[in-house]
Amino acid sequence: MNLEALCAEVGLDFYDDELVNENGRKIYRVYVSKQGGVSLDDCAKLSEILSPILDIESPVSTEYSLEVSSTGLERKLSKLKHFEKSIGELVSISTISKEKFQGKLVSVKDGLLTLQNGEGKIELNFNDIKKAKTFVIWD
């Protein structure tokens, strides 16, 4: 199953998917984005396409629920392409060595990320990142 192609059929960009366990339930989440924002109708259309396919090509052998969702303004960054699509945004990063950094993501090149904050520029190797997300400062 090609999630990118299926998302494109309804005018959406595939961002990521995950299988989580919440309150004893397994949930298969598909995150999507779209220029101008994702509507509930967009999520419903994709869900209608995915449901019958997932009945045949299930992501898990037990019972689960499907959720199609927008990435949101504050989203998890786990793949290099997520960082590449987030250039110009504020990011919060924790490294494997337990250091924490925040700043504006200004570039991503050859696995090297550059952040700009009040202390200057910080360069981080993608492979040293344990956890990262975008964030918004609300005034």
C-alpha cells in the first residue's frame, strides 16, 4: 500500500503514520497536510479510501481504530524529510546526550541541521537527535 499515492488522490500530502496503544486500544494514525490546511472533510475522504484497503492489508493483527489527522501546528519531527519541510519554523530538540535546544530551523543539508537562537547558530547531526517537534509561541 502506497500511503503517499492514496493521500495524493484526495489532494493531501502524506506526513507520517504510527501505531499507538491508548487506554488499551490500538490506534493506527495517518497524519496528513495540505497547503491552506486540512479540513474534516479531507480526513473523512481519506478515511473512506483507506478503510477498505486496511481491511485487507491491516497494519496490525489485532483489532484497531483508524484515525486520519492533520499534522497540526506543533508536530513531531522524526524523519529527515520532516525537518526539511519545517525550515523557517521554531523547533525544540533533545539529543541522545540529553542536551536540549530550541530555535528557528534555518537549514538542513546532508543530515546536518542548523538552528538560530539568541545564542547564535547551532549545528546538530540528525543522527544525534532523540526527540524533536515544532512549536509555536502564542502571544
